[in-house]
Amino acid sequence: MNKPFYKLKRFYIPCGVLIALIIFISLTYHFLQRPLEFIFWDRYDISKLSINNKEKNFKTMKTVNYSYFR
């Protein structure tokens, strides 16, 4: 007796496993995102980093402007 849906099962089972894996990874990232932010909040404070970058960019732009107009 010939199995009519053998090739379809061979294709759909790995696709279903892949989709389930993607959903599992996205849900674990979603639920672990907040605790990771609370743990590393002091180390990687976004506002402090952006202020430091603005000051550095201002200093480099100042030196570039001075060197350009000489």
C-alpha cells in the first residue's frame, strides 16, 4: 500500500519544529528581557552613554572645524 502523504509529512514536520523553535526563542527573549535590563541597568545606562557620546562628538567636531579653517 502506498503512503500518499509521506512526502508532505517529511516536509511539514521539520517546518513545524522550526516554527515552534522560533516561537520558543522569541518568548524566552521576551520574558527574560526585563530581568536582564534590571540586572545590567547600572552598567549600561543609556542616558549616560548618550551624554558621553554627545560630548565626545562635540569635541571632535570642534577640532575638525579648527583644523579645517586653518
